[in-house]
Amino acid sequence: MDITVSVNGAARAASVEARKTLADFLREDLDLTGTHVGCEHGVCGACTVIVDGRAVRSCLMLAVQAAGSEVTTIEGLAPDGALGPLQQAMRDSHSFQCGFCTPGFVMQASAFLRAHPDAGEQEIREALSGNICRCTGYQSIIDGVLLAARRSREG
């Protein structure tokens, strides 16, 4: 099937198999390997991207379902190579260790903070509860998101 998708602000046209997932399309066809594939069942959150403003599990969405949509991947949060505010706050908080889950957490947190800029710790915990990290105790991840929210509010 022929599709056109806006990915990180650029229109991308491609022919894809009807059964190809959005995650595989991004990684294999567009060479955007920042979207990680973990469980391939929508449970771990590593493949989270933003589609039309909503965080979605790209392993559960078909590429053809994204036709005509605006997709933002982790690469789209730092198009010039510099860390975005959320990424910098998470770095400053030492939020991650191995980095495999990082893109999914950042994308989920990014979508959440856009919709809830004044969120508190409990709301952030609930919003990120569907993402799995096997290295941290999660507190440093929450700290990073809280720091990003505070910095955003302050200026």
C-alpha cells in the first residue's frame, strides 16, 4: 500500500505491506532507529511515539493506520542534535542507565506534559506506569519529568 506520513515535520511517502507495524516502518524504511522494539505486544512502552499529539505504542499500530498523520519520534524532539528541555532534565536527573527504555519514556512523558504541564508526582507516576525499565528504581525518571515540568513553568 502507498502511504504518506509526516514524520518529525517532513512528509514521507512509501510503499509498505499492509501488515507492517509503524515501529518497523520507522526503523526499517525510514532508518529512525531511536524507536526501540521491546516486547512487540504493547506492554513495555519502548516503542512509544506521538501520533497526532497522542502517545501510542508503534508496535501495535500498522503503518497504514498512520497514513495522513503527524508522527513524532525521539529524533524529532532534538532535530538539531541538541537535547530538548525534557531530555536535558532527564539527563540532569540521571534518569536512565542502559538507555533501552529511554525513547519510550521520553515520548510518553513529552505527550503527557504537553497535555498536563502542571502535573504532580502522582499524576506523572500514573502516566508513566505503562512503561517498563529494568535498570532503575523509577524515582530518577519521575524526578527528571518533574524537573522538566518545573523548568517549563519557571520560564
